Amino acid sequence: SLVPVMMEDSHPPVRASAISAIAMVPHTIPGASACVEHVWASAKPGDPSDMPLRGASLRALGVLAHEEPYKHDAQVLIRMAGALDLCSRDPSLQVRMRAACSLASLCENTTIVDEGRRSEYVRHHAGLTLLRLSELSLRLMSDNDKVRVYGTRALGNLCHPSEYVTFVSASTSEAAAYQLCGRVESELCRFIDSPSYSVKVRWNACHAAGLLLSNPLASSPTPPWGKRLIGALERTGTEAENFKVRIQATRSIRYAPQRSVHVQQGSTEGEDAEALVARWRGMIGAAMGEVPGLDSSQYKYKGTLRAEQRLCVLTLTSFLLPSDFKALPSLEESLGVCECLRHASDAAQADPPLLSRAARAMMGVLEG
């Protein structure tokens, strides 16, 4: 009952406090739904003096996207997407940043995709929403670094479901969907590769790339993305000055679950196999050699970086075939894999299936 009174106040901070309170009100309380309408009314561009109110409204939308009953209502989520799209064009950086943050939160919710599995009609509208959110995320990625962080995170969450291309194709065309995927891959590669972006932006780009590589689409005969992302992650994982970025880039390479992400059957299979072996050898060198760029500020990340590099070596080893090699691996390379196996088996988060696959693959290569 206090919310309508507070919303009539002439001071924007008071109205902003009312909006923040609405997001915390359980939907079972009488009048809660009516209060949420104040959020919708405030989550749109308007008077610059109302910036605190818009920021609070956008923050509330990000919270409500994960609360009952809104998180299971595709129509509400689509309405949220429209509000965030409008506010992402606000002249205020703070409002755009809040819109981008709520967008990243909204894109973690898979209800729109879940609903799209039910019928072609719903799939069409789900595809349109995914397309709109993708374009919004790409636009936010061209904004200030504080906004790019959330736009990049949102894009990774959006493209993670295996039905992404199917739904977008249903609302446009397969050619348009693959063209969009190419833009997504290009933007992420640009952020991953370039040291001119902030650590947070590059870290989130690496994380988003990992989500895309873990998507079963990356292992399909006609993948919408894959090798360019892996190449960018490989370069950043060995060359980035910041160790947190290097760690995340190395970790994201491991998200590719199958050999087919690295090596595609067809005319490029031989070249892809050579690239996989070169990547494997480079990662062994990184895991067993000196750590470039190590200083007092980065030293605390050295152990984590080494652990990720060893796990990456084992992941890549598990994809190897004897036919990938023109000659047997060198003694140093074989010992490097054994050393990675030893360290990984002693780790607190050991992965026995990975260790077994890597050991079998290496034995096959040596017997080869």
C-alpha cells in the first residue's frame, strides 16, 4: 500500500526506492502484480532527472526475470526484452549499463527457448526474440567498456542453447541465421584478441566463446562457429599479459567437447589435423616451459594457470589420432603428457574419464 504513495513523490530517489522494493515483494501478496506495473511504466527513456528511477526499474527487471511467476512466462520475458532494448539507447551511460546488466541476467533464463520447443508458432516468436536480443547484445558490445562487459556476457548466454540457429532460422532464414552467427564469432574474436579492451571485457569474451564451443552446434557438420574462436583463445591463452584472461582463454578451449570442433571432415581435414597437433604441441610447451610475464601481481595466479594448461593438454590429447602425425611425437612431448597426467591425477578436482581418454589416445598415437 505504500508503493503507490511513494510513486507519487516528487523526488526521484524516493520513487527509485519504491521500485527497488517492488522487486523484493513476493508475488503471492495481494496487489503485487499491480505494483509491478510501476516497474514497466518506469523502464523506458524519459526525463534525465528520472535516471535513478530508470536504473532501479531496469535492476528490478533483472531480478524479476528469475522470480516466480515471471521467469516461466515467455510473454513477460519478451516484454522485458523490449524495455531493455529501449533503455539501451538512453543517453545516460549508467542507464545503458544497467540495461546491459539486466539483459545479461535475462539471457540466463531459458524459458523462451523452452517454450519454443512446443510448437512452430511459438518457435517463430522465440526466434524473433532471440534475434532481437542478439542484435541488442551486439550493439551494446560497441558501447563503453562498462557496457560491453554485460553485452558480451548476454551474447554468450543467448547462443549457448543448441536450438539457437534453428529458432533464428525459423524466424528469418538459415542463411541469415548463419550470417548472424558469423558476426557473433567475429565480435568475440575481436574482443578476445585485442589487448586494448579491459580485462573484464576480454575475460567475458573468453567465457562466452567457451559457451559457444560447448554448444553441440560447434560439433555439427556445418558449424556456425568454431575454429576462429579456438584460434583466438589459443593466442590469448599463451600471449595475454593478464593471467586471469589467459586462464579463462585456456579453460574455454577445453569446453569444446569433441574432436570435430577442431577437425572437420572434408577438404580441410588434413589442415585441421595439423592445426590440432600444433595446438597440442604449443600447449605442452606452455604447460612445461617458463611462464612469460610472471611478476609479483600475477604470481598468485601461476598455479591456476598451470593447472588449466595441463588439463587443456589432456583434453587436446584425447582428440588425437595416429593419422594426425607425420612422425611419432618427440620424447619431450611424450614426457610432457605423462607429467600433465601425473599432476592432473593428483589435483583436488581430478577428472578420471578425461585422464583415461587422454592416456588411451596417447598410447594409440605411440603405437600408431
